[in-house]
Amino acid sequence: MPASPLPPLMMTSEMGTFHRQTIEELKANIVDRVLVDFDYTAPIRKALLELKSDLTTGTLQPLAETTSDKALWDEDTQPWWGKSWLEVPWLLAETYFYRKLLEAVQYFQPGPWMGRDPYRRMKAGEIAKALAPFIAEYEVMADANDQAGFASAIAKALWGNRSDLSNLQHYDTEASTRDHQIIRNESDAVYELLKSKPARIAYFFDNVGREFYFDLAFIQYLIRGGFAESITFYLKNQPFFVSDAMVADFWHILDALEGSGSDKAVQLAAEIRGWIKSGVIDIEAPPFLATSREFNQLPESLRDQLKAYDLAILKGDANYRRVIGDRHWDPTTPFAEVTDYFPTSVVSLRTLKAELIVGLTPQQLEDFRQNAEPNWMINGKRGMISFRGTPKK
């Protein structure tokens, strides 16, 4: 990252911002949906309603339960204990909300609710609803291994990120590859890296449903086309942001493809399973990915693991926030500059759903300020393919 001082953190205290709205309004909607989806016991319902109330009238408090991750969360939240949820760093508030929700539903506690994903029904609905639209597009997708074919394949993986349950809203799900909608497009640089020799790739997933289906199609393209020697799937080890993909969700998605009635979709699932069996695909779910920490705080074991890859592919807005840092960056700050710490080459595929951005030209920034719709940074209508090559030794 650039030398200190770093830009200030994005805070939930910033009136009129999307990051404040996510805590003040949108997270309360998630609690309401979870309450509707499951017939929780009276103590769990009370805990959920208290969490909902705390978001606007309460304060951050330490986890009450004793779990393996308590020490980490205590360390990260302790400076903010007693502060309103509406006066803390945004990423911390969002991630801690999801952890506190798991505490409320007794996800880690022995009993009938232990290990039961509170977002399971929402995710299952998204997986089912997204299948037919995905297949309609997937069955006519070309698979040319040239530069144009690669640009098309990576763009489809990018646009899958338009749908998102974490704020209980759906962005436009029409997959478009019109160049002007990808406001930073370094797919050619990624192509040049991968065409030189098959790469060892770390793939950090984001959402279930439409996005995950297109991720699998892109992974199939990379392996079939000789761009990837091996791919490690990085998934969540526990429920996190509502639609974040866990290992269990991945198997559910493969089952959906196999039961789709589409020969091509069935073949996709079969190839993914075959690559897992042969060791071409591996699956990881490090606990770090369900914490409040950014990628510049990678634990040493995960950092060493990532050094062995030729490329990390980061999907979605949350991973974008975690790789550049949830801060008020000058939008013209180079992506390569703020990610120079990352232990391998990295590409971020992100549709814009947060009020932070780097890598714009001064001309782009001025054009957006003068001509774009007021919510252009959060409405998911624009995408970015941001790449930084081999890190400094």
C-alpha cells in the first residue's frame, strides 16, 4: 500500500452515505427476513430483535459466547466497545453484524440450531431462480481461446456479480459485455499472463446463484483452454454476508446443475467434479475470510499459501474492499499501488456497489462527477477488471 498516512477509514457516522444506510436500514431488513424464514425459539427471536434495535439505538459489545474466534473479534472490536453502531468503521460494522447474527441464532452452540445457516432459504431460492437464465446464456456461449474469447469469458464472470442478496436487493441481471460499462478493463493483461503458460490460480468466490454459475463456467473455460494448470476454490467456512458462498452451497449448486435437464449444464457439473477428484481443483475455506480483516492483514500461513499461486482472482465488491482497504481513496490512485502488498498477481472482478474506487483516470473521474447518475458508485451498472502483475520481491 502507499506510504503513510493512509486515507481515513470509511465510517458509518458519515451522514447521507451508502455505508451508513447499510447499517441504519439494510441490515435491519436482513434480520426481518431471517425471522420470517425460520421458526426460531423465543430466546433466539428476542436476540435477533435486540440486534436489530442495537443497530440504531445500541452500542457495540463483545461476543457473549465462548468460541474459537472470540479472541480475534474481541481484538478487532475492543476499541469500539460502547460506541454506537453508527460511529465505527464500515467494514467492521458490517462484518461484526453478521457475526453477531450468528451468535443470536445460536449457530455455534450445541442444540437444534447449531450449524444451521440462517440464510439457507434465501440462498436456495437464489440458486433455483438463477439456474434457467444462466443456462439460457451458457448454452450459446462460445469458448474461443483467443484474446477476444478470453475477454468475453471474463466479462461474463464479472457481470454475474450484479446480483447480491447481502443488501436484499437485486441489481440488473442482464449480462452485458458492452465495453463502456466496464470502466476499467485490464482483461488483456490477464490474458497475456495466462497464455504464457498454464497458471496455478486461487479463485476467491463471492455470491451464490447467478454469479456462482458464471464463475463455474469461467473456471471450465480456463481449464479447458489451457489457461489454468490448477485452481483452488476459496469459499467461506461459515455464513457471512447473506449470499456469500460456503462449501455446502457449492455442492448444492452442483446438484442444481445436475438436475437442470440441460446436457451442457450437466456436463459442466461433471467436469467440475472430475477435476476435484483428479486434484486439478482444490477447495479451501480459511476462517480468515469470515472476519473483519482486510487482505493486508493476511495471517502468515495464508500469505505463504498464496505465494505459491501465479494469480489470485477476487470476485465481487467485498473482496475489492478488502484488497484495496475500506478507505476514502483518491479515485485516481493506481490499483497496483494500493495492492502492492498482495503476495501474488491479482485481478479483481467487481461491479460497483460501494462508494470507494481506485484506478480511474482524471478524465473518467470528472466525467462521472459531471454526467453520471447520483448513485453510480453503488447501483451495480458498471464493472471493473483491475489487474496488478507480479509483486515486488
